[in-house]
Amino acid sequence: MSADITHLETRVERHLREYSEHRERFEVSRDIKDALAAGRAWSRFLAEFVPDGKTKEAVHGHALRRR
């Protein structure tokens, strides 16, 4: 069984997709939990464009630290 893979999602694309999904969920529910999830997803997306690890950690916290 072989799958025809035409495109692998990059990490940046995944973060943007996740943000879009959370934002759409919030637009329907108007629930603070959904708003916070969208905000965290947006933060992960933006963190991809911050080159300095110390700055990224200061802004986005320890959750994004690579091990």
C-alpha cells in the first residue's frame, strides 16, 4: 500500500492551520477558553520568526524550549 504524498505540512504551516482552527472555533463560541487557545496558537506561529532563543523564551515561555 503506497500513499501519494503531494505536500508535507511544515511546522509553520501547521501552526498557522492550528491558529485558524482555534480562531474559527472562538468566532462561533465566543468562549474565553477558545480565545485563549487561539492566542496560544498565534504565539506559537509568531515564535517561528523569532531567531533568538532567549528572546523567544522570554516572550513565549518555557513551553517552546527545544530539548
